[in-house]
Amino acid sequence: MSMIPLALGTPSNQTGTVAVTTVPTVLTGFYVNSTSSGTIVFKDGGASGTVVTGTITPVIGWHFLPVSFPRSLHITIANTLDVTLIINTTPTS
């Protein structure tokens, strides 16, 4: 059985649509603190950037989602969702 290395990261708590970062970023995963039919969409490159995940309707708890965002990380949240993202900004040089 192979092990997946787990990256440590910085927590970023969000409750609405926002540019989480404006630099290249790696997402380890996210923890849903509370939700009421909430959805989330992850994008690379801002609000009009490339959709990376499609619409996710997460349940409360941890969601492992190791994804890199080469330009920046933007999330679109609909309905009620309180989520903590675990992110790592990548070096630019």
C-alpha cells in the first residue's frame, strides 16, 4: 500500500465567493464547517478563470482535494457554506 504525502498548509476560512489568492497555489483539501445546501466551485485564474472542479455540494467534514492552481485560486460559493481551505502558495522563482 502506497502512502500519499500530506502537505501542511495555511488555513483560509471562507463563507462567500472570493479570490482566495492572486498567486500560484496548491490546495490540499477543505473542511466544511457548516452548510445549508451550499455549493462550491474552484477556479484557476480568477472569477472568469478555468473551472477546475465543477460544482461540488459538500457535506460537513474533511474533503481531501490535492489540486494545483498555476495562476491563482478563486472560489464561487452559492447558498450557505462555511469552509476552511488548506492552501500552500507556490514559489514564483
